[in-house]
Amino acid sequence: MQIETINTTPYADQKPGTSGLRKKVHVFQQPHYLENFIQAIFDSLDDYAGKTLMLGGDGRYFNRPAIQIILKIAAANGFGEVLVGQGGILSTPAASCVIRKNKAFGGLILSASHNPGGPDEDFGIKYNIGNGGPAPEHITDAMYRHSREIAQYRILDAADIDIDEQGSCRLGEMAVTVIDPVDDYADLMSRLFDFDLLRERIGSGALSLCFDAMHAVTGPYARRILQEQLGAAPGSVINAEPKEDFGGGHPDPNLVHAHELAELMFSTQAPVFGAASDGDGDRNMVLGRQFFVTPSDSLAVMAANAHRIPGYKDGLIGVARSMPTSRAVDRVADSFGVDCYETPTGWKFFGNLLDAKRINLCGEESFGTGSDHVREKDGLWAVLFWLNLLAVRRQSVADIVREHWKQFGRDYYSRHDYEAIDAGLANDIFDQLRSSLPRMPGKTFGESTVESADDFRYQDPVDGSVSERQGIRIGFENGSRIVFRLSGTGTAGATLRIYLERYEPDAEKHDQNTQEALEDLIELAETLCGVKKRTGMTEPTVIT
Ligand code: VG1
Ligand code: CO
């Protein structure tokens, strides 16, 4: 086996977005494309010789060939060992758990998350650092810089290795250890939640459930934990077999894409609890009988009840939410007298706050919640958190959320996405929004007067780093808010996200339909950005 140095030329488009580099599969299949990016990642890191790298993905199309190539590049670059999930499988939260537990130097997660998979769909690569979390911006910036200058990569000339059998083998000087993808993660979950109580409530049928794995990576995890360990009825986990194309579906856990689950939960046959997670297992959607919990509310309810869950019995240290996430959790933090941080979109911004123990719970409006147990958002963890809460409080999901609203008020909240719009047009919309910001405060639109308007800028309170232009936020005197952002995970054109939020303290008014409750704001958002007028689209592509 010989290390080869291959001459190559840079690709100009290897800039990581909100969560790693995501492109169509055929882009990754271009000659040297994957190899360049992996070498650029390694070139951005220091002192990894002889150390351990974690490698796994969500099992989508191109996962397996990519793993073989990455192993050979890792061997040629001097890593001491690579831990690979069996079959190339590791959910994003399990990958974070494996990195932390094994004190690995870092890890590569192969996933495009909630984006569809298959030969004509998306693939992605993300690098996580030794704390188990996504690489911070100074590292992703360095990767991009190296990818623009790359002239050579190193790769071991060797045969593919078997990643379907657990155990160790050697690839040149490097060890490759194939591990069970579920063990470490399942063990961690059993230490955070009351598995005895859950076994009793789930096993007796009092806590019936349906979990939709959407033919993505969480299937094996959910089967092991929910069915085998906690006694949920066989078949409680649906679409449990991971598939390279997610069964042709869009592995995004919302009411639109998880329609099988949604239909069940809004039918008369509904179990007590329903949930789904995404392609790589870090997102979650939580449902009760005939009841949908918005991710922003889910975070707030979890924060308000954390002390009831064994892993969090000492209570909240602090919380954080991404900027566009509703401010429901802020009120909970306030009532407990702990800090609430507002970060840019993307999990990488929570890592420092978690490491510095400033927070122990955090979340995003995009169906993501997590805690200090790993450094990624975690779908199945959120599901177990809710199940544990239902078991402790012996109330329905709907009753728990309604009581929460009664105490804290309700934030009517929705996100409207306009997908695959022309990138130039999207930039025009933002230029115009930005230039109108200074004149906004004090302006009145219908019943709403603008209180504040800015382009969100974040200064990390731990390391002082600054991230500019993280989304335009317009706050109104009556507590409403509109946020405009461009997606950093799409692979076709631009996606405009409009986040709408209205606070309603009066419990008598907590039963409105969300889109109706937000009607004025929806109209106002269009007045401000003109996306419908400019694109000719009459409706958003997806409403969540
Ligand atoms: C989206 C979400 C963001 C999330 C990111 C990665 O990013 O809005 O909250 O962190 O996806 O999630 P964007 O830039 O498209 O808005 V995942 O589950 O796709 O890794
Ligand atoms: Co994901």
C-alpha cells in the first residue's frame, strides 16, 4: 500500500453553509471534488497526526463510496484511527456522542440532513470538532480558503475495506474500527431519562406512540430504544428501514412531509404521542392527539419542565435559541432568572455557550432542540424528553402546552419558505430591505408600529468572534416580529425564509388558527419584501 500524491485544481464552490457543504450528488461525483474538499478540511486542522477521527453518515446515496475514499485520504494524512459506524451509519447526534465518548480529535458526518437523497438529489459533508459540535466559522472559513488554493491531495492506494462487520483492521499505518452505531447513544439516553418509568408507562400501553423515521437514519435507533428497550408495541416505529433515497420522500419532519404520521395523529386512531425525525436524526417534530407542537413552543415547554427530567434535575443553567426562533423560551428563562442567548441560525453557535456552561438547553424553530448531553441537536433525545415528561405529568401533550400558554402567553408562530427563487432577485430583495432599515423605526403599518429594525449581528460572548448579516429582524411595539433570512442549506437557487411571530398573553385568545392569527403580519411581510409580486409565486412553497 502506497501513499499517492495527486495533482488537482481547485473548485470555486466549496464554501460550507449553515451546516457543512451541501451539493447535488453529481457535483460531488466530479473528478477530485470530494477528495479536494476532504484534503482542504484536513489542511485546516493542526496536530491530528496519530489521533482518532469519527466517520459516519445518514446512509444516503453516495455515503458508501464517499466513506471508502475518505478512509484512504485519512490514512494518507496520518490519522491514527478512524471509528466508522457499521454500514457507514451514524446519526448526527450519535456521531457527536461517539466523538465525545471516545475523545476523538474530530469527525466527518456525511449528510445533507433534511434534503432529499438519491442519484439526482443532495449529498453533504460536515466536520465536527473534538467537543462533538459543528466546526466554528473560523475553521469553516479556513476550509474554504484551502479549497480555493488546493494543488494536491494525498490518498492511500489500497483496496476498499469491509464496513459491514464490526471490528478492527488496518489501512496502511492507520487502524479502522467499525463500531455499532447505536450502543453509545442508547447508553447515554438511558442515563438522561427515567427508563424504568418509561418502560412501565409505554409497556402497559398507557403511553401509546408512533415514531416516523421517514426511511432515514433514526430507524435503527428508534427501534432499539423505543421498541426493544422501552417496550413500545411492534410497528410503533414506522418507515424504520434506512434507504439511500429515503423511499423517495423528503426526510423533513414537518406536517407536510411526514404526512403519514400527521394523518394518523389527526385521526380517531391516534396514539397519545407522535413524533418524526429527519434524514440525519437531529430534527424532531412532536405531536399529541390532534395537536401539533411548534418547535419554538417545544423548546419553551422543555425549558419550563427540565427539572422534572432526571438528566436535568438540577434545573436550567441558561438557554439559547436561534434568532428567528420565537421568544417563548425567553419568558421561561426570565421566570427562572437565568440567561437567554440569541444566536445566529445553525447549531455551531451553541457550542461555545454549552462548553462554557452558560446554557444547558437550546433550540431552533426548524424542528431542532438539544442540550449539553452532546453538541448537536438531537431528534430522538427530544422525543424521549417529551415521553418522560408525559410519563411524569400524566397529562396529554395538548394539556401540557395549553397550560404553558396560560402561564406564559402564546406566541403564534409560522415560517413561510419561498424555495428555489432566482439568486439575483433574492439579493435584490435583501439589498432593498437593508437599505430601508434606518427609516423603519417609528413607522406604522396598520396596527403595528415598528420599534426596532436591524440586520442581526452576533458577538459570541465566549470568544468574542463576530458574525454579521445573520438576518433582517423587524420588531413591533405590540410584541410582534417579522424576520427575513436566506437559507444556507439549499442546493438550487435561493430560498427566502420569512418568520412571523405574534405574542398573545390573553388565554381567552389562545384558540385561533395560526395562519389567521398571523394574517396581518403575513400581508405586511409581503408589503416589505414583495417576494410574491417579484416572483409571480402566489403562495409560499412550504409553510411550517
Ligand atoms: C436550516 C435551518 C437551521 C438548521 C439548518 C441545519 O438552515 O433553518 O435552523 O440549523 O437547516 O439543519 P437554513 O440556512 O437553510 O435556514 V439540518 O437538520 O438540515 O442539519
Ligand atoms: Co438534520
